[in-house]
Amino acid sequence: MCELYASQSPELYHVSKKSIRLQGVVTSLALENKIWQVLKQIAEQENLSVPQFISTLYQESIERHGKVDNLASLLRISCITYLLNNTKT
């Protein structure tokens, strides 16, 4: 039943930490490698680097909602949204 999911390479769900600058402050993000891969796809589509994309998303989320409680979760949900919107026929 779960063969498709269980057969994924452990490297895809291994967590990697990266540091980026948000609003002049360096912050560390710990995300699964697959999430970093999808963020790279999104950023390339927008002609941005991954840090530029994350910074833009962060700023726009603050402008819309006043704050970002959990940036890592926002990034994961953004990746899911991207993937779902790009698999529709």
C-alpha cells in the first residue's frame, strides 16, 4: 500500500540546515532536502536565488498577515502548493 512512499531515498527526507538573511538578520532554516530542491525549482521559475525567494515570500507574508509564526512550515506548505498547482491538467 505505501510502497511509493516507503521506497523514497532517505536522502530526500534528510534535514539540512542553511543560513539566510531575512530583514538584515541571519537565520538558520532546517528543512528536508526535497523541500530545498522544490524551493530551488520555485526560485528558478521566479528568476531568483533561493534566499531571495524565501526573503520575498517572508516579506509578502508579513505584509498580508502581520507576522510569520513558523517560516519552515510556510516554506513546506508553499512547496506543496507549488507542486499541486503544477500537476493539475
